Amino acid sequence: MLTRNVLLVGLGAILVAAALPAVLGANAPQCPLSPAGIVPALAGVRIPDAVLFSPEGKQVMLPKLLAAKPTVLVVFSGSWCVYCEKELARLQTIEPELIRLGYQIVAISPDSPDALQKGLAGKHVNYQVFSDMARTVSTDLGVLYYVDANSRAWLDMGQWTGNNVSAQPEWQLPDPSIFIVGTNARIQFEHVGASYGQPIDPSELLGAAKCLAEKK
């Protein structure tokens, strides 16, 4: 069973989405003390404006980015996260089909632009990667949480602290999540809180993307 997985399609979804708040804004979820306390934004909610940074340090406006194409938005913990790397690699297996359907893949993390550049060094990726250093997007999506003391100690023992720039100094990280977002910046599908044993099945994501594309 996939954790906190939401898919709304068809006429019923349109009616539900219409009844949801237009923008999160001041009602954005607070940062919980663990992933278990995460309450993600619902399908139909519009992602608020935010400024991201490319690995080269160039500012990118999120609304403009999302308006270009329907987007598979991947929120990951950082380039140091082995699980996140595997999740992104799985997405690459369906990337050609997603592109054929008219989607773009955008991955964001709290890593600094410099850390993103180091993480991408020597890798060939077609998807776009951006820094959400202020954690604005992960906060607005309701997927940010505080890393507890035990987890911090584990990271220290694993000698990840030096690379774990996405967590410091506040020790806040986003729970790895995947969203499908329309060009109107509204969430259409979400898979939030996947654990190491519960990654999203790429075929499920592709099925949702196809279904949503057919509803246009």
C-alpha cells in the first residue's frame, strides 16, 4: 500500500477541486516534528508563488516554470540522499513517455545551488533541478518536517553532515514526494511520504499522468 497517495481524476475530481482553497498562503501547514505529522496539500490546491535557483545560481520563478507545461514535480531531501537518487533514477525510466504526453519533470530540494552542482557532477540527467533553499515550496506543500535528535545523530555517524547542507542549520527536510501539477499550478496527483520500502511504482505515476492528460 502506498503511503498518503492521492489521485483525483474525472468530473468528481473537478468538483472537489473547485471547492478547495485557491491558494495555501497564510494557511500553509506548519512544520511537524516528524514525517508522521505531515499533512500535505490536497489535490486541487494551487501552489503559491516561489523563487527557486538553478544549479548555476540563476533565479527562476516557479509560476512561470509551471505555466510552461504540465509538470511532474519531485521534492527530494538533497543530493546526499541515496533513496532520493534511486527514486529519480526510476523516474528516468518513464521520462520519455512523460515527455511524449506533454509533461516536464522538475526536481527541487533544499540543497544550495553549489550543492546541486556537486550532486549533478558526472551525471547525465534530462530533468530540471532547482534549489528551494528557503524551503518555501516544501513548506507550502506541507511536506517539511524537523529531523529528530536520533536521526541527526545517525546522519552524524554516517558522516553525512558535511554534505547534508539541505538539513542545516534548522534541521528541516522535506519528506520525498511526487506531485503532478497543471499549468494553472494546481495539484492533480500526489504521492507523499514514501519510505525506503515504499517507492512509487513508475507505472502508477505514468498511469496517472496518462489519465490526467486524457481529461484535458
